Amino acid sequence: MNQNALIWGADGGIGGAFARLLIERDWNVVAVGRHFERMIELRGASVEVDVGDPFSVQRAASAISQEVEEIHLWLYSVGDIYAKPVSQMELADWKRILDANLTGAYLATQATWHLLAKDAHLFYLGALHERLRLPGLSAYAAAKAGVEALAEVVRKESRCKVCVVRPAAVDTPLWKKAPFKLPPHHLKPAELAVRIYQAYQDGAQGSLDV
């Protein structure tokens, strides 16, 4: 029997690469993202969602439950970044970054909690936030630190395997919004997808720096 995977952010570079990798390995993948047209190439079900909108997440969860009875592998890879000093940042911008990186992760987890298999393995896309506590990155660094706290509590409450993947740098469109250049030593999305899948096979928990 094929196993089921749920990928939040399958319309992005990392989520899309991971979805394609799983499909190649005969997983049944439910792809979820803000831009439906970017997920058309993926075989299986695609669900459009705005993770910053609780009602949109609930609608997506209902659609997901029509596709699968339980989820064995779950990934939250939605993310956004914005650089602005605290003294100048608008509340709307702060909220947008927190919604994408942290509040969306909470909403997605809660909405699909009832679909998690007993042996489900959850992955959250984090960051080396200790290195990102830089001028202009207050919202992003705070959100990624919060993801680690959220994931730890989810593990204790669910008893599922939970892992926060913390890549140093990945060549995705997000880096074009960052206030610094992509470092020479970086991963491609497909390379990170392989690392995440290896972590799944190894039963990795806690945090994983890659």
C-alpha cells in the first residue's frame, strides 16, 4: 500500500522538489500551496491555500481529508522573508512574515492533526536562526525560532516523530528577498529534498542542520 505525504508549500522550490522526489518513489502526495498553477505538474491531488487565513486552511484540510484517510509524512515548507529595521517595520509586514513561517505552521498542524497516522513523521522547515539575528531580520529570526518551540511541543503532545530541518542556505526565490547574497556553499532544492528524505528514513527527530 502506498504511503501518503502532505506537503505544505508544494508550490515553492523546496516543497516542490520534495513532492517530486516522493512521487518518483511512488508516494501518494497531496500538494498544498498558494499558487495552484505551480502544482499542476505534480501528479496527485493539489489544494490551494493561504496559510495566513484560518478559514482557508480549514477549507484546505477538508479537501485533504477527501483525498487521504491518514498521513504518514508531513512537511511544512511555506516561508517568506522581509528585511526592515524594527523601528521602521509596519505591523502588516511583521504579521505577514509571522503568518507564513510560524502561524501558518500552527494552523496547518492543527487543521490536519486528526489525519496523522500513529507512525506519522512531521517535518518543519526551519533555519539557522541564531545566525540570522541581524539588523532587519527581526520577524524572520523570531518566526524560525518559534517554529522550533512549536515543533518540540507538537512532538510531546502527539508522540509522533517531529524534526525541524535547518538548512544554512538553499537556492530558492526567497533568497532574492534577503538582504545578503546567496553564499557560495549552498544547497539546491533537490539536494535538500534528498536530505529530508534521508532524515525520514533514519527516523530523525529534534533539529537537523544541513
